[in-house]
Amino acid sequence: MRPDAGAAVAGESRRRAALWIAAALPLALLGVLLAFVVWSGPANAVRGEDYPPVERLAFQRVALGPEGITATVLNDGPDPVTIAQVMVDEAYWSFEVKPDRALPHLGRATLTIPYPWVHGEAHALRLVTSTGVTFDHEIAVAVTTPRPDGRFLAAFTLIGVYVGVLPVAIGLLWFPMISRLGHRGLDFLLALTIGLLLFLLVETTHEGLDAAGAVPDSFQGVALFLFGAIAAYLGLEAFGVWLRARRARAPDDARGPGWILALLVAVGIGLHNFAEGLAIGAAFALGEAALGGLLIIGFALHNTTEGLAIVAPLARERVRVGDLVRLGLVGGAPTIAGAWAGGLAYSPVVSVLFLAIGAGAIAQVVQQIARQMAGDRPLARQVIDMPVLGGLCAGFLVMYLTGMLVG
């Protein structure tokens, strides 16, 4: 290596080292500042010793079994909380706590209460802290909480197949019909797809914001939902760009641009169906078996139309059966994983996050389909065409009527 080349390399290394130091120095100083704030406790000095602590306990999960009632709680407040007593149906009861009765901020504890609960009855659970503050939880209908075993996983797998995989696959069977549609019929079908997806978007956003309001305040549910939706939108947009670039590098691929759009639709619907699986699994895990059965029927009807939304972009392309199978699995199989997650370890925060991801993905897919349908024409003018307007209204009406069985 020539001396001037070696000097250039050494100079470049020094510049990179200086850049890393400049980037790390503010972070190091911030860490020192935060450590000093935690150590000195200026907020405690302002509050004084007589200022009452801020206590907030959130019930994360309540399970019923032969050993009694098992409750998992989270300290959602800024101050430590000590669980002093437990009441069940207005009577004080003995209990065990793991790991400790004293919970720091965001600390969790599992309480085991050997209470002889009665199947099918309602029970009221109350926790009393060392300062006398109470936190209540109602068990509307007492049933044994399912235990994670092979039979349990098999049951939730079947539920996911009934709700997600089979309905989406049935919807894919409309492909021979849509491949014979004319130009106006295809416009109607694509508008119908947008109507279906817009309804899903509104529904998912509503469910996500409701779930966000129920999570502990420390997790900032609304902000989590909004930024999760934005991240999903941008992520699916980047995924679409990557798919198109990959197709451009593979001219031998016989699949047209409609395949990419159909795959994006399937991914968006699959993320939405994962959240549906969470709802069904949680309904059974939390003892709401009747609600779970109703959700299976409602979602099965609801999701059949999602198969139609997946194949609509493929109306003008030749599609192999294997491609349809793959699209059906992408759109429907996440329901199985969602049912497992909801039944085994339901988390309100995870539910909000996946509802947000589903909403963002569906919004991106709607934008992609609208762009393809409009082509070179202004989108506002395209919407007022009768086939398009009729398709939008029909899509909304179909989802509204099938959605009534879920609600």
C-alpha cells in the first residue's frame, strides 16, 4: 500500500471515530443526568414526607382452577405499592404472593387465593394496599381457565382453521368468476374490495383504541396504537417496493403486478386476522366461552369476504393453484397463531400493538388498490362512477351485515 493511501485510510478511521464519539457523548451525558435525578430524588423533596403515594394496580389476568383464584397484577403507578389484604365476595381471605407483596413501578405479582369459587357464579375480588386503597375486579361467570396442553393447542388450532384458513380459502374460490368479468365488472369488484377493507380499517381502529384505553396508563396505549399503525403502513409500503424491485430483477417470473398487490392484501388481512385470533383465544381463556363460540361463527362469515378481497387484484392474470394456496395461508393462518397467543398468554398491550399493525397494513393496502384502480384517471372522478360507487357501498354493506354477528 502506498504511503499516501495508508494516510488516507488512517484519516478516514480517525474521522469515523470522532463521529462516533460525537454521537455517543450526548447519550453518555444524558445517562449521567438521569442517574443523578434518580439518586437525588428532586420530586420527593418537593412532595415532602406527608404527601400520599400515588397507587394504581391493574389486573393483568385472573385464572380459576382447583387451587382457587390466581390473579396477576401490575403496579401502574409511579410509587411502590404493597398488597396488604385480599377480599373475595366481601370476606377477607388468605393468599400467597410471588415474588413479593411490595411492587415497584411496573412490578408484577401473582396472587394465589385458595377460595372455593362456584362454577357459573359471579365473584368480586378486591385488593387492599397498605395505605387502605382498594382495587376491584369482577369475575362475571366463574369457569375453569383452560390449561396449556396438547389438547388445548389442538382445539385452538381447529378454531383458527375454522375462523381464518377455511373461510379465506372459500373466498378464494370466487377467482374463476372474477377472471371472466369485464372492465366495469372489475371496477365494481375492486371498489367492493376497497369497501370491505375500509370497513375492516374502521373496525380495527375502533377496537384498537378501545383496547388502548384499557391498558395500564404507563404503556400509553393510544400512542402505541397510533405509532404502531404508522410503522405498519410504512413497513408494508417498503415491502411492496422490495417485491416490485425483486420482480424487475426476475423477468422470467410469469406473475404480473396483480400478484404483488394480492400478496400485500393477504399480508394486511393476515395481520388483522392475528388480532381476531387474539380476541377469540382471550374470550375462551378468560372464561367467556359463550362469547368465544359466537365469535367463531361471526368471524367465519366475516372472513369469507376477505378471500374475495385477496383475489380481486388477480382478475386479469393467470394464477396457479399453488399461488392461491399460499395467498390463503398468508391471509388465514395467522388466526391460528393469534388464537394460541390469546389463549395461552393474553396481553392487552400485545393486542393493541397487533390491532395497530393490522390497521396500518389495511390502510396501505387500500391506498395500493385505489391507485391501481384509478390508473391515470383522477381518483376523485373515479369514485363517482356508478360501478365504483356501487362496489364501495356493497362492500361496506356486506361487512356490516356479517359484522353484526360478531358484535
